[in-house]
Amino acid sequence: MGRYDTIIVGAGYSGMAAAAQMPGRRLLVLERHDSVVSKHRGSLGFLLPLGEKVDVRGEDLFLRGLDLLVEGGVRQKFARIRIRGFKERLDIRLRKPLILLNESRLKGALLRRIRENGAEVVVGSAVRDVDTSGKEAKVRTDTEHTARILIGADGVGSVVARSLRFKREKLAILFQREVEIKRLEVPRETLFLQIDDARNLFFAFPFGDRYLASVIQIIGPREVPEDLETRLTDKVERLGADRVLNARGAVVRLYSPSSMSHRSNIVLTGDALASYGFSTIGGALAMGTLAGKSANRFLAGSRYALPDYHDNWRKVSSQRAIERMRLVAPFLGRITTDRVDKVLKAAAGSGKAQSIGPGFLRRLPAVLVSLFV
């Protein structure tokens, strides 16, 4: 049996960000996969906004919240988004480029930091059971470990959350099919996005010396998905696809946000807590950082540490904005191919490539009206 100040279940972004806040603590990080660095979120994660606490310095990233420099953390930058409907097209120039993360570099930097702080990281160690009935939390893998506080950062299917009987409503299911291709007719530094309707998206972009293309379909929790393989093949052939190098798929169950973030000496963070069971990378880092600081305060004897965490996790991780998306859910069924074309035509204005700025924002009301009227 091992005794620790803190046990963190899950070595994703949120779990490692929490661990980075605890230098000098007796800390155990458990990860069920055989590797921390090679565990990726896929393209669903690394194109999403990183937040204000991340600076891009050439090809490097600096995480201000963690005071951490990630050398080579930027894999690629995108200066333009090309959006296509059925007939219409809109090119948007970005004043601040989107970046494609090098996840291995980012996770490697985080892993080095927490090991330098003295944390014990165990991979290939699946948590079988969690007992939170006593003053200390007990975690069972092949052996039993105890800790004064337990942080559950083990994803939407969280073992820690299930042990606390947290219930979350299943809202929808996201299906993804993705391929790596030797060549596509997509310009460099361009993110290509095609919107068929509210439930079906296709995107493609340069990915190092190759290209990545993916289809996404979102359906109700009891619906059956369409043939994504055929849909993806048709899309990439229209873009002059060359040889397919790799193919993979993913199924993501989308849940309502958790109503509880902590209980007694247990804290949830990351996707285990987030709206739809999916947080952005920047959101996961911010949420994990807050969880780690709150755990430190708890260990120091603060009665308010965990209630304060509950009050602030949504704010630091931009979850409030994501949760507001549920307000527009009733309208999404009205987004058809024709309406998408109307939106793109209204947004394009002069037909030239548009920059995201005041000019684009002035047209936004007309764009939204054209979507639903």
C-alpha cells in the first residue's frame, strides 16, 4: 500500500496541469494507457482555441499559467479558413492564426515538469475501484493506494465520478472518421471546412508532410449514424486525394455538464466535469491548474478550497460559453444545405477573402438572420 498527499487519476492535460501545481507533495499520477506522450485527443482537440494564457513564440509555445516553455510545440499555423457549402464559398483571413499543436512535445514538456517536481507517474495502471467512504480516499489498481485528496482527471467515463454516483444526461453522440492522405488540393496554411448541415461537417488541412481529412456527424443518443466511410471517401476524392496512409475513427458521447465538481476530499476536473464531456486543450489546462491549486489549499487546511473550485472552474475553462450552446440547439435542425449557402453568401459580401474584424462583425446580424429566416 502506498500513502500519498494526492492521487491524480488520468495523465491527460488536466491531470498533468494539476500535478504541476504540487511541487514537494507526495503525489501519485495513475494513467491506464501505456504511454502519456503518445495518447492523443485527435483533431477534435488540437485545433480548438488555447486561450489567453498561451503565447506562440515562433515554433514554440509558452504556457503562462504553468510558466512552461514547450520547444517545437507549434506543428503548423493556419492563416486562412476556407468554408464551403453546396454552392457558395467563403474565404476568411485570420488576423491571429490558428495553430496545430505538436501534442507529443506539449505532453512531454508537462511530463518532465511534474517528474522534476517529484511526482510518481505510473502508466499502464487502470483504476479498478475507488473507495471514498473514509477520511482518506482509497484507489485500487493491482495494489491499493491511499491519499488525503483524490483528483479525478480520467475523462468522461471517469471511474472517480462513477464512484461518487454523479449522473449526467446523455445529450448526443459524435461519430468521427479520419484519414491521413499523401496529397490533397488544399492550400498550405489553410483550414478547409465544408458544412453540409447542422449535423454533418467535413474538414481537411495540411499535417506536416501530409494532409488530414475528417468527417463528423452528431446524432441523437438513440439514432443510427450514416455511412461515414462513403461520405469521407466522396469528400476527399473531390479534393483530388492521393494515397490514403492511415485511417481511424472515434465515438464521443456528449453529456450535460456535471452538477457537482467535488465531494468531501474528491475533486473532478477536465473532461470528467466538462460540458458535453469534452473540453478544449486550453480549457483542460486551466481547469487542471485550478484543481491543483485548490488541492494544495485543501492540504494546507482550507475549508473553502473545494467550494471555491466549484465556483470558478467554469469561468477559467470557458465552459460557460460552451454551455450556452444548448440555447441554440432547438434551431440547429433548421440549418439545411440551402441555409448554409445563404449564410456564406451573406457573409462573403464583396466576394473577396474576408478578415475577421469590424467589417465582418458588421455583417454578422445579417448572416444570422439569413440562417433562420
